[in-house]
Amino acid sequence: RYLPSPDAEASAHEFLATYFEDPASGPIARRVDELPWQILQVGDTERLLKTITKAAVFMELWDGDRRSDLWSYVARLEDKDALQNLGHHCKTSIISYDNTEPKPEAEDVALLSHKMGVFLAEVGFLEVSSQILTKTLDSWGTLIDEDDARTANTLEAL
């Protein structure tokens, strides 16, 4: 409302989105407050989808008090018929996270997989959710005791 034209407003949102995409721009919590919203204002649905499925952003939205923000972004993407690549981006994010350096703990990768699998099931992507959760169960089988609650939680999500 303070910018002289819609083009100037779009440019400002693009500048801020680009700024908050850089991990050096601040703590993840601050970046997650701004980044998806700025991308939403730009109107780039594919970029928004990729952003909310990046491991760090997703975990911040899923675990914190921002889950309603996550569902708001999903609803906006659904309104624009832009969720078709959600499963692909979740799988890619899990693989990318697993391949980061320094290598994350295997339990952290399994936990991300579990949460993304549950998320995908809740959105209605049941086939890819099942694939991810089945792989998560395999991971839990090598990482934790079979009576661990995480195994039961993953089984229940399937």
C-alpha cells in the first residue's frame, strides 16, 4: 500500500523472497515467518510448493505453532490447482536432506520422512505417503527397538 504501483509492490515482494531464501539472512524461524508469505505474494506457486517442502522450512512449519500457516499455504496452492508436484517435492526434500553435509543423523532423516508421510496422507496423497511411510518403517527397524513409540506411530499413519 506504500508502493506506487502493483509492479513496484511485486518487485518488493520478490526482493524480500530472494533475501529470505538465503540461509545467511537469519535464523530459520525468522525466515519461515517471511519466506513462504513473500513467495505467495509474488504468485509463484511452484516456488512456494518447493519452499514449504524443504526440510528445514517444513519442520519449522510442522513442529512449531505454525502448522496453521502450513495448511493455509496448502489451501492457497490447492485453490490454484498447484499441488500436483507435492509428492515429488517431499521425496526430493527427504533425499536432499539425507545427502546434506554434514550428514544428518539417520533418526532425524527417518523423523522427517515420518512427518512428511503423515502430511502427505492428510493432504490426500495416499500412494506416495504409503511409499514414504513404508521406507520410514524400514529405517526405524534398523535404528530403534521395535517397541519404540515411533514405530507404532508410523504403523498407525499407514
